[in-house]
Amino acid sequence: MEHLKIYHSFTIPYQDTEIVVEGPVSPERLRGYSMHPDLDAFRRPKEQFVALVEIAELPEGRIILARHAEQIVGYVTFHYPDELERWSEGGMKDLIELGAIEVADDYRGIGLGKKMIRLAFEDEQLENVITFTTEYYWHWDLEKSGLTVWQYRDMMEKLMKSVDMVWYATDDPEICSHPANCLMVRIGKNVPLSSVEKFDRVRFRQRFMY
């Protein structure tokens, strides 16, 4: 299937300078940047940078980022679900995972997460796919944020709702292992009913539940 990638960028003021929000970023452009040392939520910054380049090289992969000069201070990733996860079981070419979102400590509180995610959906780039994200409380930076689990869950849910992602039920064991975990989904307006039905079969193995 076609994966539409239309590059967009804009700037927002930050102290006496500005931050650039841009994407989807090509691997060539991405290699010219550096990674902020605080971007370590998922792996060490250098390793995460390599992972971002690899995602940008994928036909379906897209990286949306925020940068201060040439340093990446935030990013969002989109890609097919990992082959080891249940979400890949249907072999769906129109199912894309919003895999990770991270903002460096000093750049939080200015809405970068929402700005990056909204940019990803510009020009109806993701209207032909089902976009989903799995939110697990053990990935959340509760210590630095000072938020409770439920406050953080509320923040993440509001963030995803800014691009019309909504809560979906599932019997996935990892998501069901804690009540704060959740599955958020956005079904593009050009997604066929057959894909929606296939996704329903993926998110529920116990078919009597839907």
C-alpha cells in the first residue's frame, strides 16, 4: 500500500531562540542532527538515535521531531508493530503503531508532544491507516513529572485525543495487567470495513468479548 509522507515544518519561540517541529524527517536529514542526552526513556540516547534513523528508512516509518538548533529535543515514531507483538498477527498493511513519544526534560510543558503528533496527521497523511498506541504505566516518567499514575494517564489520553485517537477495549494481557494501561486508536476515514473487522479480531482473541 502507499504510505503518504508529506514533509511539514514550523517554528515556535523558545527563550531567545526557536524550536523547529518537523517531519516526516528523511534518514538523510536525521543523520545531520544530534540527540539530547536526556532522551533516554527507552534506551541510551545514542542507541535511540540509531533506532530513529532505522525507522525513518522504513517504507511505512515516519519520525516527527522537535529540535533546538541541530539537537533533537523531542520525537514521535510511527511504524508497523513489532513482529513479536500480537498487533502484527493479522499481517495488516494498514495498521500503524504510534510507538514512542519523548521530550527532553528542559523542553517539557510547552506543548511539544501535542504539536509533534498533530503535525504527523497534516494533509490527511494517515487517513488510509488505523493508527494505534499502547500506553503502559511503566513507561511513564512519574518521578520527574511528579504526577500520579492516574494523572499521567489522563495527560496521555488528552494528548492522543488531540488527534482524535480514542480508547478501545482489548483482552491483551499486558494492557489488562493494570487498569491505567490503555489502547488508543484512530481509524482513518479511508480505511475499509474489512480492515476494521480484522483489527477487531486482533485486539480480541476471546471473540465473545466483542
